[in-house]
Amino acid sequence: MSKNSKTLNVAIILTGITLLFIATWLSTACIDYTTRCIFPFKSAGHFFLAIPFIAGASFAYSFIFCLIARFSNKKIGWMLLIVCSITLIILAVTSNLPSKSIERAFGVKLPDSIMLVSLRTMDSFNDGMVFVGELYGESKDMSNFIDSFSIETGDEYALSRLQQYFKETNISEHGKTYILKDRNGCIYRDETQNKLYFLIYSR
């Protein structure tokens, strides 16, 4: 193998590993979103635990394009690497946007009449992802959204769980707490009837 070929292989492998790491980080990232947020992605704990496996997969992924560049054409190898990697990054971003995360949490698409004010996703390791956030909408629209789920009136334990995650919010017995029977979580509707706070665990 010539020196140029070795240099080419190293360049392709390093580029492929870097791009696949970026795509994997984006697809596994936690969300920390507010209405004023530009970049909502944060590193997830399990990403760092999986680095050895990601590194191995990234090397194998890059090596495929090395073979293409060697036995076919250098430009084709580079072009396929870039196109495939950019596609993976785009898919990672679009599948992990706040709008998709809230859909994963509730199992349904959020109605256009209800606004997502904030959303945080956290990796709980044992219980999967935790979705914590706030919704805002007109009282009627919020009632219709809540009624679309199988719910039951929440108890003090459900209220205390919500209070743990919303320490700066006045979550008290003056609002209404519900348990989502078909989801592992609970919601709180404040006195104004326009705000909804949620805590959902999703494996």
C-alpha cells in the first residue's frame, strides 16, 4: 500500500469516526428546551458509558468507505461517506427535536393549540428517560387534551413527585393532579387551568 493510500485511509477513518460520533451524540442527547432556547441538546450519561462500543462501530463504519475508496474510486468513497454521515446527523436531529420528544412522552402529537413552554429529558438509567416540562393553552383546549388520556385523580405521592422536579413552580393542592394510567407519569393543572406540568417516565 502506497503512502498516499495510507494517508487516504487514515483521513477517511478519522472523518467517519468523528461524524458518526456526532450523529450518535445527537440521537442519544438529552433535551433542555425553553421557548427561547436555540440549541436544546445536552450530553446524556449513557452516551459516555457507550463510548467503547460507539468507537468500535464507528471504525467499522469508516472502514467500509475505505474499501470503497480503495477498490472503486477515491471520490466515490469520500462522497458516500459524507452523504451517509450527513444523512445520519439530520435523522438524529429531527428524531430528537423537542416536538418529537414530547410526542414520545405522551404517545400522541401535541395539538397545534397547545404550546410547549419547556421540556427537559433526563436519563434515569433504571427507568429509562424522564420527561419533565410545561405546556400552555386555552382552558378548553387543555381540557380536551387531558380528556384524551386515561387518567385518575392523583394522590399526595404524585403531587410530591411533581414538586421534586418543579421546585421553582407553585405546585400545590390548589391545582389538580392526575395520574396517567396508560403512561408511567403524572400531570398537574394549575389554578388558571391554562398551564399543565408533566412528569413522565418512558423506557
